[in-house]
Amino acid sequence: MSILRIKRTNILEMKQQQLVSLGISLLFSSASIASFTSSSTSQADYIQKWSEVAINNMKTYKIPASITLAQGSLESGNGNSPLAVEGNNHFGIKCSNWDGAKIYFDDDKKGECFRKYSSAADSYRDHSLFLSGKERYASLFDLNIRDYKAWAKGLKKAGYATDPQYAYRLIEIIEKNKLYEFDYQVDTPEDELKGTEMLANEVNQENENSTVKHSSRKKTTAHAATSESRTLNSLKIDVAYLNTAPHQKNEHKNKVSYIVARKGDTYYKIAKEYDMAMWQLYRYNDFEAKKDLLEEGDIVYLEPKRNKSREKNAVYVAKSTMQLCQISQQEGIKLKKLVKLNMNLSEQQTVQKGQKVLLR
């Protein structure tokens, strides 16, 4: 074999080795990318993972769980950002007044210092301490703890983030994932006060009506009303007013347990009576979007409604113009399932008189 042929052979072998090496490199790179993609946490999984921590922090630090979860999701990219992965920092809190571990990333400026935590749970706790311990966020704690929109806008106004759309991004995450439901898993003094005030008003009205026929009881009733008013103002609620007759529990024709709301009923009062969380009542019932208070005669389900009617070929014919959610409540069928059964309708649909709605 000539020297020229040997050189050519060696060159070809080297090129083949380079191609093989390149192929292996690309293979590993593809595998790494696939591995990273498959291990990324979705928003739903992130919320499920950290919801309990957010609820517990709400109990201790009085920050809405919905706000905490939305901030954590947004700031950490659902726990997938380098700052969250390498520093367990889910809220983008920087090193100001911080003696703990540190990590550096490019943010508004290059190589900025961020707090580093031993666990993400520590990040959640520090976020609560950060908000509750700084004067610039003090005004937030004067807001209704369940008014997530006011909290989101308050955070932006206080300068938590530089993004001009920050508040609306939080609100979008909360509403998309119904994070406000977590806020109702924590009882607040306002719940008890509102529920008892309504009950007290009902008692007062009954007492006033009775004094028309029994004038001799007028002074006693007035004295009781005055004492009751003082009690409510001090938040020391008289247990006697809460010990009213229990609701009658009924079974819907679609085999779902429910009660009928009475005058002055609240979600809180019913949840307490049946040892339920308020988020369960919100989830089990489909009322109009703007409905804040229960009304006398409302059907309130105590367990999930059915996916369809138990009756074969069941059809509902609207007797008047009404919302689809009203039919859902009346027939004991989940609103989303009604939409699936009737492809031409939506959750906000107004059903006209005489219009037919499939129930199965």
C-alpha cells in the first residue's frame, strides 16, 4: 500500500470517528433536553404541591393563600426557574437585610444577589415574614383577606415587582386555577361576625313582630337587642344565637344531599353546621357569578352533583328565561357536564323560555 493511500485511509477513519463522536454528543444533548422537559413541573402540579403550605401560612401570617400561590407560580415559573431549582427561592426575594446563604443571577441588573434557602418551604415562610414584617406592605393587611384583586394591586403599588402588568398576571393565575377557593379553607373573624349579624337581625325582626301582640315583652326585647349589639361589636358572640334549629337535610331526585337556605343563611353558617370547609360549598354549588349571599329558598348541595340525570332521555324545558347555572342547581347536575351534554350552550348561557336542555 502506498503512503498516499495510507494517509487517505487514516483521514477517512478520523472523520468517521468524529461523526460517531458528534452523534453520541447530540444523542446525549437530546436526552438531556428531553429529561429536562419531562421533569418540568406544570402549574397545576405546582399548585397542588404547595397549596397546603400556603393555607397554613395564611392561618399564621394572614396573607391570602391565593396570593401566595400565584406569586410563587409566577415568580418561580412553577418551580422550574434556575433561582428556584438552585436556590429554592420561589418569590424572587433579594439579599437586602439578609445574613443567610446567597446566590447570584441576572435580573434588573447583572449578577444580582438573591436569598438562598435550604428548602422551598423555607422560601414560603420567608415570603410571609417578608410581607408581614415590612412597613411598605403594611397597608395590605387592612384589606379584606379574601379580596385577592385588592391584594394583587396592593402588591404592585407597594413596589413588589417592576412589571407594570404584575397585578393582572397574579389575578389571571388565581382565576384560571380558582385559587380563591383555598382562601375559604381558612376561617376568619369576619365570617363569624357576618353570619351572626344576619342571624341577629332575623332574631331582632322576630322579636319586634312579637311585641306588636305582646306589649308587655317590649322592654325585655329592647334590652336583649341592646346587649346583643354590644356583644357583636366586641366580637364576643353569644352562643345562644348560633344554636338555632338545624336545617332539614333532603335527598334530591338525582340522589344528591341538599338543604334549602333560610333567611339570613350564609356559607359560613351552613359549613359550620355540617362540619364542612367553605370551599366545598362553593365547589358543589353553581350559583350566578355575581352572587355573594345566599337567599331564602336557594338549594345548597352538601356533596358533588351528578354528571347526568338518573332518568332516561331526561330533558328540561325552561318555563321562563333563566341561567344555565340555575338549571344545574335545580336538576342536581354539574354545570360543566350540562355544557358537555348541550354543545350549543356555555356556562354563562341564558336559556330562553321553552328552550330544551338535555340532562342526559
